[in-house]
Amino acid sequence: MTIDNTTPRKIHQGRNIKRFREILGIKQETLAIELDVTQAYISKLEAKEDIEEEILQKIAKILNVPSDAIKNFDEDQAVNIISNTFNDQSNGYNYYPTFNMNPVEKWLETLDENKKLFERLLESEKEKTQLMKDILDRLKQ
């Protein structure tokens, strides 16, 4: 059995929207709210092979990805490229998978770090204030 690689594969734009949405950790409901449509509409949209250009542009903007990425992304080709370069060390780099955190989780982590920094700063200021009080008390005596 031979595989015919000359016939171009049709890109499934709806599936690509779903892939990008899932990678970014965005739910259908959230995308629906941003587009001012129902969740059921997003579900039907993700099942469509071809998406109208205007809608595709709006979704790309919401997902913050180029519309060409949605139009041209071919999962099989991407997997093939990744599998061919994953262990390739000819350029001196080791390729290790990176798992990006959900943007909301990253934001919450950053807020937590900011809170800890603020608490340390506040503690430092309390120590300075107490030190100044002690010095003033000694000067009064």
C-alpha cells in the first residue's frame, strides 16, 4: 500500500480554533461571550471545516493568534516537524518540551509573588519604624 503525499490535505479551520483555544486554556463559553454568541454556536463553528473570513478574524483577535495560523495549521505536519527535531542536537541545543502555564494560573502566581514581596517590604518598614522609635526614646533620656 502506498500513501499519496501529492494530494494536499484540507485544513480543518474549526478544529484548529478548538486546538488553539484549548492550548490557551480558554473555554467555549468564554469565547462565546467575547464573540457575543452562544456556546452552542462555538461548538458548531469548531465542527466546520471552513469558517467565514470575518468570523475567523474576530476569533484570531480574541485568541491573540494570527488568522493565518488558524487557516494553515496542520497538526500532522507540526507533529512531524517536532518529532524530527526533538532529539536533533546538530545545532548544539537540546530540545526539551516546555509546558506553558495557563495564563490565568500564571497571573495568579504573579499576584501571589507580589503579595509576598509586599509583605516583606511592609515587615522591613515596621522594623525601620521600631528602630527609629528606639533611637528617639534613647535620645529623650
